Amino acid sequence: MIRFSEKVTVSGGLHARPASVLVHQLNQFSSTVKIICDQKQANGKSILSVMALGVKTGDEVIFEIDGIDEEAAAAEVQKLFQREFAI
């Protein structure tokens, strides 16, 4: 299992568009993804679950990725945060 944190810098936090981009990318991997923010947990492959976290700009989110392609999935998440979810 890989566990790491990322600070949300995208304007508006993880609202519909960035959450959609994140979920779309994560669904390309077989690993399970848990996102944790302020003691709440979400399935990283569910748009409704991710949006229900209510992640705002400046929040720190923790990712727990577990599975055969966990390293590739973690790298993709980190790339998304670095480019502020630009596709």
C-alpha cells in the first residue's frame, strides 16, 4: 500500500470538474483508492464519494492506494495535482 498526501491548490477545491478528472484517471487502474480529508473517507473511484468530502482549496488530502498497479496510480495522482488537474 502506498500512502501520501497532497495539498489542494486548484481554485474552488475538488469541485465537479477536478473531481471528475481525478475519478476518471483513477478508474483506469485496478488498485483501490481511498481519499481521506478531515476525518472523512471516500472511494477515489466514485465521483459522488469524492465530491461528498467537500475538499476546499488549501485542504490537505491523504491518498491510500493498494493493488498491483499502485505505483502507477500514485504517480498519476501526483501528476494531476502538479498540473492542477489540467488535462
